[in-house]
Amino acid sequence: MLALWIVLLVLTLVLEAATFYLVSVWFAVGALAALIAYALGAGTTVQLTVFIAVSAVLVIFTRPIIKKALPNGYTPTNGERDIGRKAVVTEKIDANAGTGRVKIGDVYWGAHSADDTVIEIGETVVIKEKGGAVVTVERV
């Protein structure tokens, strides 16, 4: 059981360090408590009970307090930030020909029209969707 608690402790700490979303810190503390129980000579059942109890108590009582202290709001991904931005057509967007490129900031993207209309080079469009390396656009 010693190896289990050490591995669980390390894995949950690594996960927490990688995410910073307070998803595993509770279980890291639970694993530490179980490791202490092991060191004090507790049996497997007691160790598991300590792990579950400490983790559950921390999740139930401290997570709401910490969530209130953290900044609220949803942080969009880089791709989601482009939705609603304007872009310039750099290659004619034509669904029948399978062509279309736009420039968003300094980056070029494959593009297609949301309503399958042809959009000429130089026109300004707005980004409606983004998926993979292709954006869906509409005329401004």
C-alpha cells in the first residue's frame, strides 16, 4: 500500500500542477493522509477510509470557498477568441471550386462561406465558426 499512496500522491500533484483548476489537490491531501495512516500502522481498510473521508471532506467543504476566491468567468480558447472577429478574403471563397482563404490578424486560414455564396478577394468577412484549419465566414 505504501507504493499506491506515494504514486497516487505524486500523480495527483502532477495533475494539479499541470492544470491549476483545483481538480486533484483534494485527492493529493487524501493520499497524504492515507500515507500517514500507513506509516502509523493502520490496516488497508483504515487507509482507504482515511483517503476517502479526507478527500470527500475537502471537496465538500473547501472547494466552494476556494472557487469563490478564484476569478470568475469563462476563459475562451484561442480558437474561440476569433469568433466574431473580422477577416479579409485573400483567396476567392467559392464552395463549387473548393477555394477560399482569409487572413485573421497575421494568420491565413482556409475558409468557406456560411451560406455557400461566393465572396471575392479583398472583401471583409466576420468569423462565424472555427474548426480545424478552416473558418466559416459571412460578409460583414
